[in-house]
Amino acid sequence: MTVDTQSRTLSQLNVYAQESTRTGIMTCYQQLSSPTIAMAYAKGFWRYEMSPGIFDAALASSALNLAILLPTLALIRFYSGSRMIRASAPIFLVIIVLGAILLTVSAVSFAILPSENFQSLCQLRLWLFVLGMVNVLAPLFVKTYRVAQIFTDASKGAVVKLPNSVLLRWVAIANLVLIVLMAGQIGIGELRSQFEVDMAPGIAAPTDDVVAQIGQCSSNTPFIILLVVIFACFTAWGATTAWKVRTAPSDFNESSQISIAILFIAAYATVMIPVQFLVGSNPVALVVIRSLGLNIGIFISSIVLFLPKVMIILQGRADEKPQTMMSGTQVTKFSTKAVTTLSTQA
């Protein structure tokens, strides 16, 4: 081997050694940068835990909602035979309350950080929220749609038949569509919300020689946007339907309550959804937005939707005729046939 050949060989070996060293260092760095691998090294990392006070606040707000929803559910069941409750379709009122209870439980789940021992929390949150929302909105909107159809068509002499069995089928279909979507995201890894450990440099660690970590649930933005679009379209349809029955007799008219609830939901979503993305690395802010904010929404919507009915029951007026429970609306604007038709189908 000549001197030139030896020189070229040594040079190639040197370049290879440098490249191998650089590749090895990068591979090692990537492995250590992985939250899963980093957890194996106890020194240097500190797992953030939610303050008990934050969780207690979320739990207290959920308890307040349950203290409203459970007695309301009992009153609906006990007075299900009264004129006022029958006009509002008791089976749908029960489903709405149960949906609100699911949302209340989901609010508590948002105040808990997922961990290796509670990885199912990520799916639990999503299922509770989605099923809670659909079972609050679907019954409310479909029975309002029935009111709109009956008071529009019956006044023209047409016969409208939309019994509870038909509306329940629509509610079941809405549930089935969302259940299929939710089951699909479980089966597709890229869409599935699952536990992960992320570095959280924005969280102050107890000492300078450690880096904060936080357990979080992954989320797929396109799937979340799909859910938001579905509920937004559904809510828009409900708002349009509520507007059509705004002048119906108050026994059957929940347009004012629906409008207030929808306005609150729209305002909350408009403000809170962008803010949630802006504070995505702040766990306390996320709890306030998701958990406490959700409970405030449930509280206001429950008061708006159910307080008038509860007050009528407590005042002993649950069996009064529709025209004695008007709120500035003249019954003469609606046909007796429409009122009778709705009373028999509700």
C-alpha cells in the first residue's frame, strides 16, 4: 500500500468515525428527549401534579350542579303526569338532565391530570363530554322542531304526526352517529386521544437542576374540528327552530330559554376555544377553561331551561290550562287544533 493510499484510507476512516460519533450523539439525544425514555431516568425530571385546591374547586362546582340537576330530575319524574310536564315531553326532559349530568362528571375529569395508572382518563373525558352534549342538545331541539311543525302546519289544516317514538328515534340516530365517530377515533392511532408525558419548561420546577414534566392527553386537531363543526351545525339548526316557535303558547314554547342557552354557548365557545390553544401549556388555565368554565355553562343553562318549570311546580300551577300560563302571548293567535295536537303527542 502506497503512502498516498494509506493517507486516503486514514482520511476516510477519520471521516467515518466522526460521522458515526455525530450520529450516535444525535440518536442518544433523541432518545433522551423522548418523554417515555426520559421517565426512566429519575434524576433531572419532576412530574407536575395539580394543586388540590384547583381540583376541589372543580369538584365543588360539579357538586353544585348535581344539587340542582338531581332534584330537578326527581320533580320531573314525580310530576310527569301534570299538564305542564306532559306539554314539555317528560322523557326528553329526563334525557336532557341525564346529558347534563354526564357533562358535569366530564367537568371533574378535566380537573384530573392523566397518569400511567389512569391512561383511560383521556378517552373517558372525550366520551363523557360528547355523549353529554348530544343528549342535552338533541332532545331539546327535536321536540322544539315538533312544536314548530305542529304550530305551522296544524294552523293550515294539515295533520302533523310526530309522536315521541319518532323523535326518540332521531335522538338515537344522533347518538349512533357520534358513537361511530368516537369508536373510529379509538381504532385509528393518529386520531385517538391517549396519555403522553410532555416536557413543560413553562412550569416552575422546585429546584433548578430538574425539568418539569406533565401528563397530558394528546388530541388530533382535525378530529376536534370535526366535532366542533357537527355541534355548531346542530346548534344553528336548533337556534333556527327556536326562532320559529318564539310566539307559541308558553306551555310548549322554550324558545326564550333555548335562545339564552345557545347565546351563552356561542359566546363561551368564541372566547374560550381560541384561549385554550393560547394557554395550552398552562395546566391551571386549562382546568379553569375546561372544568370550571364547563360547570358555569351547565349551571346557567340548567337554571334557564328548568327554573321556570320548577317554579310552576312549586307554585302548584303544573296542571293549569295553557292560556293561564302565557307570558304576554295571546292564545288566539294559534289554533285550538294545534294546541290539542301537540298535547296528545307530547
